[in-house]
Amino acid sequence: MTASTNKRFVKREQTAPGLPELLVGVAVFAALYALVALLLPLIQDDAIAGVVGLVVSGLMGLIAVAVAVLIRKRGLSAFGFRRATKRQLIVGVVLGIVAFLIGSVGTAVYTMISNDAQNVQTTYQAGAAGGLLSIALTFVAGSILTPIGEEALFRGLIANVLIARFGAWIGIIASAAVFAVAHGINPVMVVAFFVGILTALLFRWSHSIWPGVLLHGVNNAIALFLPVIIAAVTS
């Protein structure tokens, strides 16, 4: 490691979020999660519920990180809001496609083993199958806002702190497990865990959330719209 690289590493370690930010951020997210779980089922229209669910998924992460930032008033760059290279962004897009393909296989295996064939994304896909406004809102919320909010929380805060305290592999696997459990015990959990591993690896490599945001967004876009496209073509 060169002297300049070592200085950058030390500087990053000094400015990275720590345990106080992690505890506060997770507590805020948990409180918001419980509130949304209580109120979201009150929406009867599946398409509207899907759009609202995606919007709040992104907002919950952003709010939790915003509160964590205020704990010691660190800059947003400490939470991964920093520029990534073009190569890192391209890798994120490619891995988004890979994540969907491998995640689909993992979900199929999980379904066969557990005999749990529930589709927990029904409301989200209903939004993707609605009119033009519903489709546009679903795309923005599911492929842009949700990835930004979740990557900020689960990689920019949780993986960031865990990697710094426990090392790369423990931090990556533990943060991916938390991300998976946050999606519930269902077939989506398998995909979420795999996405969590890949995005945490990207964060470790780039020190930026943006490659992971692209990976996450591409995966979500395919998952949301591919079933709708297939249904439209085959009907």
C-alpha cells in the first residue's frame, strides 16, 4: 500500500459512520417499518398499494440515514454518497442482470424446498401493469427511489459499519442477511440475500453506493416488469 493510499484509507476510517449512527439508523428504520406494516394494508387498491409501498421503501431508508448523519454531522460521502467510476457503474448494471437470473433460480429452489409459492410482489406488479401514470410511478419508485434508499441504509450505513468493525466477509454476509430478513421470510428473501452480497461487494470495492444502486435498480426493474410483459405477450 502506498503512502497516499494509506492516507486515504486512514481518512476514510476516521470519517466512516460508527456504532452510534448504526444503532440510531436501524432504530428509526424499524419504527418506520412497523408503522408502514400497520398502515399499508389499509389501502385496498393493489396498484396504489404497490406504488405507495415502493415509495415508502425508499423513503424509510433515506430518513433513517438522514437521522444517522445528524448524530455526528458527518458528510454524506462517509455514507457512500460519492462519485463512482464509469467502470464501476457498468459492472453494477451487468451484475443487476446476473442478480436477477441467479436470484430467480434461488427462488425456484427455495419454493420447491419450502413449498412456499406465495408471490409477495403482487401489489408491486399490479402497479407495473396499470395505466401509464401507474407504470411511470412504479418505475421511478421501484427502480430509482427504493434502490437509493435501501442502498443508503443497508450498504452506506449497515454494511459500512459492520465491515469496519468485523472485517469484510463478516460485514458483507451479515449486512446481506439483515437485508434479506427485512424483506420477510418468503421467496423474495433469497433474491434479497444475493443482491445484498453483490451490492456489499460493490460498496467494498468502490466505497460508493451508486454501483449498488444501479445493480439494485436493474434487478428491480426486471422483476417488476418482466412478468407483466410476459403476461401481455401470452394473453
